[in-house]
Amino acid sequence: MFLINCPYCGERDQSEFVSGGEAHIARPKQPTELNDDQWAEYLFMRKNIKGIQFERWNHAHGCRKWFNVARDTSNDKIEKIYKMGEQPPKL
Amino acid sequence: MSKNLRINNKQFIDETRKLSFIFNGKKLYGYKGDTLASALLSNDIHLVGRSFKYHRPRGIMTSGSEEPNAILQIGNDDALTEPNVRATEIELYDGLICNSQNCWPSVKFDIGGINNFLSPLLPAGFYYKTFMWPASFWEKYEYFIRKSAGLGKSPTKQDPDMYDHRYMHCDILIIGGGVSGLIAAKIASDDNKKVLLLEDKELLGGSLIYDDNDISKIDNQKSSEWLKKLIENIKNDKNIIIKTRTSLAAYHNYNFLLARQNLTDHLSVNDRNNKIRQRLYKIRAKKVIISTGAIERPQVFHNNDRPGIMLASAVKKYIDYYGVRCGLENVIFTNNDSAYETALSLHKSGTKLNAIVDIRNNSSSEIVNKVKSLGIQIYWNHTIVNTKGYKRINKVTIMKLNDKGNDVVGKKIELNCDCLAISGGWTPMVHLFTQSGGKLKFDNKDNIFVPDKTNLNQLSIGSAKGDFELDDVLKNSIKDTKKFLQIENSNFDKIDVKCSKEKEKKNIWLLPSDKPLSKTKPFLDYQNDSTAKDIKLALREGFKSIEHVKRYTTTGMGTDQGKLANMHALGIVADTTNTNMGDLGTTTFRPPYTPLTFGTIVGRNVGQFFDIFRKTPMHDWHVDNNAKFENVGQWKRAWYYPKDGESMHDAVQRESKAARESSGILDASTLGKIDIQGTDANEFLNRVYTNAWSKLQIGKCRYGLMLNEDGMVYDDGVTTKLGENHYLMTTTTGGAANVMSKLEDYLQTEWPELDVFLTSVTDHYATASVCGPNAKKIINKIFKDLDLSDESFPHMSFKEVKLGNINCRVMRISFTGELSYEINVEASYGKYIWEKCIEAGKEFNITPYGTETMHLLRAEKGFIIVGQDTDGTMTPVDLQMDWIISKKKYDFIGKRSLYRSDTIREDRKQLVGLLTDDPNEILEEGAQIVKDENKKPVNMLGHVTSSYFSPTLKKSIALAVLKEGKKLKGQKLLVPMIDKTIKVTVSDTVFLDKENERING
């Protein structure tokens, strides 16, 4: 059970949060100009990394804010938490 | 019979409080302070159970949670009986009833014992190998295998006990109240930290508290005396919370731990009334110190499982703590110095010790020298090659080891005994450390796995870390705790410890015998009856991974999870395959450390508290009017209102007829409601719905369909424009929370530039929906000044109106196809407005209807229910709702996916209507649709999603999803059921009022 440091509320138990999968996958601005393969790449393809993975988390049972988490999937250590719209840290 | 096994011991046993208990129907006595095991032993009972596979007689072997044999059925009440309880852990109480498991007719004479003689026919993997052929016979085999499987019996009635959960937070959590844990607690407390100290036994102090030899000294005091003073000190320490009878079950990441406290299991049954039985602590600790100690290992030799064979440390504890002799003629078999403490305890209590058998060549430590000086016979460099005595050991046969230790030489010597104390060294309890993700390393000197790397803020100390001698335990615990807590000085810095130091070590995982291995039974896992032979067989058959060997031989898979067996299994695999044990690794340690009851896990969340449920403001009215309820998400929704013993079918027919012919009323409060405000609210709606919203005027409503980004229908509902930048969106009842979070997600992450604010107002408003040809007259009676003419208040529009001081939002929208008004009021007025409608509608026979009638009415009109007629694989095109997809909008969620190669396939499943050839035949929802049922394999074309009998149309109607359904209109198809085949014809999805005339009353 993680302890997650919500950038708006502080440290809270994992049960207050919902994971939203891989981060930094921007919705294409002009979907109509993508072919099927390009659209499928956005829609379906996700990484499954052993090591540092950038993910979205939502403080669903708290402030309802989304934010980003850099987590080491090999030991679940949270290396960095940063707000939506910020660039991923170099780790 | 009356052997004198009880020694006077006033320290831990209260001999003034005699307790009676019943074991296998026989009344026996023990004292307050006894465990069930010590009480049985004091009655000279070793034989308590039969082993799982061979039904061999087994006795109490240990004094703790590692016990493999003495697992009993406690209690004889259908609701309260508990199987697989370790006799070594349960404290004796007056009136305790217990029985042996896995034996019939009795533990002394067990028919299953025949398996012991069949054992050459029952090797590892016996079941896998034997019951494979012929495959079709499996069902017959299974019946017999299931009958013989399992140990105790589960209770058959609901558990009447109360259980509890509690959260706890602390600076330092200390697991284990032995000497190292106590020292760490004191050091942390002196540094003003908040300490939580857990101990699974009744008393603090671990094994040092009953240590009674004259060699170990702390600060020139007897070590147990020194410890008692420390415990008194800690008990009065305000920084330290102590929880005894509390065992740690699971150690999760981020120092989140679960511990179970036993609150009433030690009380007599009458004293337990209205008390919580067990409490689960959910602990979040800043730092964790593991001081769980070590478990003594047995030794692996031929027939090492007879009743009367016990761990040397257990024999010592039964004498020194419980005051119980385990036998009157003892032999000790060891490979290390610690068993010599048992020798001293036996000697001190005046118990006969016939001999010590030691596989080492010699030992000259202080404690061994002392035993030598007592004149006790020691057989150095000897091993046991056999034991005798079926229901209780009576003899051991020993022989000399050769130089390599892999064979025996010389002549056999027989020694009499009724108790054999064995010691194969110590294994640190690293279970919790590894559960938390820590990595182990192998220590070749002591042949143990010790904690190595961890990512957590944690520390292992004492023998849990691999320190076994008193001076190492104390000095390293002090040093490591100080470093861990970043403390310079402690009150223990000048501690002076004296103890015996072990100099000679020798370890043989599988001891040789004079017989070939195939003719012996050297047990590793006592509970699952796996032997060293089984391990070797598994290796011969090609199993390499230790995880595979474990599962194939079931070593370590009993209720004790191999606490005694695993190290020897690993050692034998390493020896046989010539691998270093460190390279071999261990099997995975999984929680719980000791079994938990289901009651503890669920706590208070049973019965009506299993899940929360939500009630609408009109709920009490529904109850008073005999509604039956259905669960929709967490809501309790009125399902139908049976009158005078009506069946559900009859009630629904009556309700829907009334709604079509005069008027009906539905509680629609559960629909999700989201208040949307902001200057970009209109643009936002354009992006999240498939249809266009730009031209919607204030006071108008519009139906919208929401897709996922993959193009599949996600939710639907009507949204009303309340003001220039203000909308009220409704969602499906079940989808409300998901829609809200999905919209928030897009707003915060994809379109942060939009000025839009979302507020969930589902619970803020109550909704009464009045429909039917007389709806207008009823609403007119309530809101006398409201202009209800079609010009002023047309379909899909909204008016804000006051009823006294109550603000009402009235929407003219319809899910039934009838003229229909939805009145929204603040939730607290919900019941009032509902009763107002009922009163006003009395003369029009206004009929409350539930969700079932609502479903029927909308199905007649071909309106979909998201989640019933769709399942996450239906696009709007599949639903024949092409009209709702805006052609003009550049983008909306899911738009691009609507023309992926897969979504434009014409042979997708599509929504159609179905009519049965026999109008009285009602299809079953979920039934499969086929064209030809004779050609096998039968090609499934689709399935029925909604099905009802329409009282208005006087026939059965259904909606279905069907492959290429759009093209199949008018086609005859079949719906095969278990006892018949129903003929159907594909139809349009709208069955009633295709011209939409009823909407105007």
C-alpha cells in the first residue's frame, strides 16, 4: 500500500487514489489527420517498463486533482511527483 | 499412569487456578498460564494427530507458531468451531473442547494408517501421475480425492463473533517483544519517539525471560532478572504502546503492516459475551524494527517424526516456562551448543537425561564443559539412524559418522527414551523482511539466510538478523538501533554481557543411515508428509527451480508454510545438485505469516455493512407502499410495487398499462447530475458528446451520447441549458461517478485551457417523473400559474417555477415516449413533491412504477439502456443511432475511432428488434441467436439484450445485438433454449408509436 504525496494535499494512503496509466501521452490535436495505425498507437499502445515509469494518478477521494508520478516498477518506490503539464524529470 | 510430569513453577503458571478441558472426549486438567500443548504434555499426551498423507501418528513438536503436527479442531459448535488451530499457540481456558483431525475412527486407531504401509506406492506427484488416465474418469476420482483431502472441518454456520479494524500510526514499530525488541523500544523511547511494540505471546520477554542457566549474565545479574527489570521499565513508559497477543500478519510496501490481536480466545466461553474477538491493526510506521527472533531447526534422519520427538528448545521451554516435563527418559540429538541449555534445564529440574548425541567431533565451550562436568554421557560424532515406537518413541539407534559425514560406521547402539530433543541449529525469521520486498543473502558459516538489502526504512535485529549468542544479540541490537535512529548515546552503552561462545559448527542437511535412502523415511515437512526422498525424486524427474520442487512435493505448503521444512529442503536440493544455497535462493514468503480468520479480514463489513447503499429522499414512501427494490450501483431503486400479492409480471403489466393509459410516476432521483459552469461550457459539451450543442438555447434540453476514445458508447443522458454559461447534465444511474471522473480527467489533463467547472449534484436534487396522457393535468394542478401549452413549454424544454418557497426545475423530457414532466427539487423536499404529485394524480389513477416498468416502456420505444443493450463494444452506428453523430464537428471524444477499419466493418453486431412468432413467448435476456442449430459447431449470431411482454401491444418484444443485424430485417431466426427452440423474426427497434405522437399527450 503506497503512501502518495499529493502535490495539493500532502501524504495520503493509496486507497484515496486512482491510477490513470502511463503519463505524457497527449491526445492528438488533429485526430482526423492520423491514419489508423497512428491513431491505434495513441489509443492502445502503452509501455510496461521494469524501472522508472511515468504515470498519472488522481486523488479521487480527496481533491480530485490529477498529477504525475515517476515510479520504479521494480520496487514501487515513488521517485518524484509533479503536476500536470510539467515535463518529466530526468531520473 | 500418574507420572509426575508437572514441576513446581510459580512464575508463569498459576497453580491455584486449575482449568478443565476436553481432548478427544476425555476430561483433563491444566493450569492458568498453560497453552493447550503444555497442558496436554503435562497429561503425558504427545500423540495428538495423524499426518496428512500417510496418517502416521504425530505428536507436539514445538512450542510456537511453527508447529506442524499439533493442529486441532477447537470447539464443537457449528458456528464457532475452528479447524487447524495450533495447540502450541492457544492459551488454555476452562471448558476448552478440542479434537484431533485427519483420523478415523480415532487418533489412536486410524484406518488411514494403512497409507503408511502403502507409502512406497505414494511417491511425490502420485496424484498427478495416477489420476491422469483415462481423462474422462477424473470426475469419479475427484469425489474420492476430495473426501480424503483437507484436515479440519469448517464451521457450517455464520460466525457470530464480532471483529474489529483499527488504524495506527507510529514513529517506530517494533515487531517482537524479545530482548532485542525491548532494548530497541527503550532506546527509541528515550529519544522521545512514539513506539508501538507488538508481541504475539501473552507476555513480553521472548526466550530470555525463562532462561535459567548460570552462565549468561547481563550487568552481573542473571539475564532473566535483568530483563524483568527492563520490562517493568518499559511497561511504565508513556512513549511505548504495547500490544500483546498480537501477531504480525503482513508487511507491505511503504511500511504498511497488518497485525492481528487476539482479545478473547484465551477467555472461557462464558466470559466472551459481547466482546470483540479479534482486532486487525492497519499500521503505518515511519520506521520498522524487526525483532522476530529465530526458529530452531529439526534434524533430518530416518523416522524423525514419532510422537515424543520434539525440538530441543521446546523441551526447554516446557520445563522452564510451563513446568512440564515432556518425558522421563530423555535423549538430546544436536549439531550445536544451544541444545546443551536444554540439557542443563533437564538436569536442574531433576529430569533424567540418558545421553546427548552430537554429530560434531567435540565442543569445548563453557556450556558444553559444564554439561560434561555433570557426568552426562555425550556421543560425539554420532548420528541417529533409526527410532522406534509407533505411538510414542521408546528407542533410538545411533551409529558413528564417517569422516566425510555421508555414511555411518561401527556398530549400532540403542538408547531408551520417551522424549527425543532434537536441534539442527537456528533459522532467523526473515519472513516479514522478505514480505516487505527485502532481499536475503546466504551466510555459509551458520547456514542461514539473513536480511541483506531493503528499500524501506526498516531494520532487523537480534536473532532475526542472524545473531544467536547473547552478547552479539545485545551489543549489535544496541549499535544497530542507535545508527538506525541516528542516536549518539544510549543508556545501554556500557552494558556488560557474559555468555558461552560456540566454537564448533557442523551441519548435515540429510543425515546418513545404515539403510539405503529408499528404505528410510526422513521427514522434512511433517504436515504434508514430504521426505528427503521426495525432493530427490523431484530432482531426478527434472524439476530444477526450488519453486517447482516445492509445489511438486508439497514441501512447505501446509498451514505452517514450511517454517520447519524449508531450510532442509533447500539444503538437500543444493547438496544434490551441487549448487551453492545462496545461488539457489528461497521460495517466496507470502502473507499472512500465520493464518488469519476470515472474520478478522472483513472486520465490521459484514451483513448490512458489507457495502454502503444509497437511498433517495422518497425511499420511505416506497417502503411504505410495498415496493420491491433492486440494486443499481449502490442505489436501492424501487423495482416494482406489487399490490395484493401480485407477481412481478402482473405488477409490471398493471404499472405500464396505467402509465400509457392515464399516468405513472417514477422516482428518478438516482440519475447522475453534474452541474457545469464556465465560459467554455458549451465548447466542452461539443467535445464530450457526439452531437452538436452550439445552437442550444437557454431553457432547452438535449439528449446526448458520450463515447469512449475507442468509439464505443460510454454513457447517455439529457443536458439542460439553465443559463448562458450554466448547464445541468444527467448521466445514467450506474455511470455517474465514472462520467464525472472521465470529464474531470479531460478537463485537467487534455484541455486545461477550457474555463469549465464541474460539480457533482446527484445527491443535491430529488426527481419525480410524471408521465402519461394525463400528466399535463396533474402538473397543472400542482403549478397552477405555469403555462403548459406546447407553444410555451414544448417537449425538450425547461422551466424554473416556485411552489411556495420551493424552487422547482421542471423539464419536459421523456424516456417512456409519453408526455412527461420531470420535477427536480432540492433533495430535502423530495418526499414532499412526490406526495404532492400522488395527491394531485389521485383522480387520474396516478400509478407509481419502478425500474422494471421503466425498462419495459422505453423498450417499446426502442430507447437503449447503456450497459444493458450496450456492453462497451457498441458504436452509435451499431446501435442504428447514426443521427446523433454530428457531421459538422471537427472533433469529439471517440470521433476518430468511428472510422477505424474495425469499426466500419459491416458485419459487426448491431442492435435490432426481435418478435417471437408466438406472441406470448417471452425471450430470456442473454439467450443466443442462431440461424441453423443443426450444423455444428453452431454459429452464434448474437444475443438478446432486453425482453418484455408489452401489455399495450399484447405481445412479447425484445431488443438484441445481431451480426449484420441491419441487413437481416424480416429474417426468421432461432433462439435455442434448454428445453425448446423459439422462432423469432428480426424487426425494427421501435415497437410502439413510430410517429412519436404520444409525446404530446
